[in-house]
Amino acid sequence: MTVYAVRSGATRFYGAWTELGGNFTGWMRIQPQVSGIESDYAVGEILGRPVFTTISIDLSGHDAVDKFTQALKETAWDLGVA
């Protein structure tokens, strides 16, 4: 898998593709929940399934990336590209 990331202000966007064939696998967006509070709001999908089943204002950006990475690893095994 190849993951691209871009930042626009405080919002970060991620997109994942398989290296062989370049098939789009999933995406994630992380943005601040409330200005001045160290918590983030994250939303994303991998193969049409949500990565985050609940919304938590206690989520940090690192936690969101870890969850996205784990979901991508599981998907890579399912797709046979791991």
C-alpha cells in the first residue's frame, strides 16, 4: 500500500492505494475538534467501511493515524497485497 498525506492548515488528509494496479483503498481526514483543545475529530473509510465507529473528542491525531494504519494492514492481508 502507498499512503499519501497532505496538510491544509490544521486539517490533515490521507489517501491509500495499492501499489500493484493503483486501486484506491481508503481515505481519512483529521481536524481539530474545538480550537484550543488538544483533541481531534477523525473520519475515514477503507473499502467503503468506516474506520471509526464512534466519534470521540478525546482522540489525538496519533491515535487516529494508528487506527487507520492498523485498518490498512488488515485490508492489505485481505487483498493479498501485504
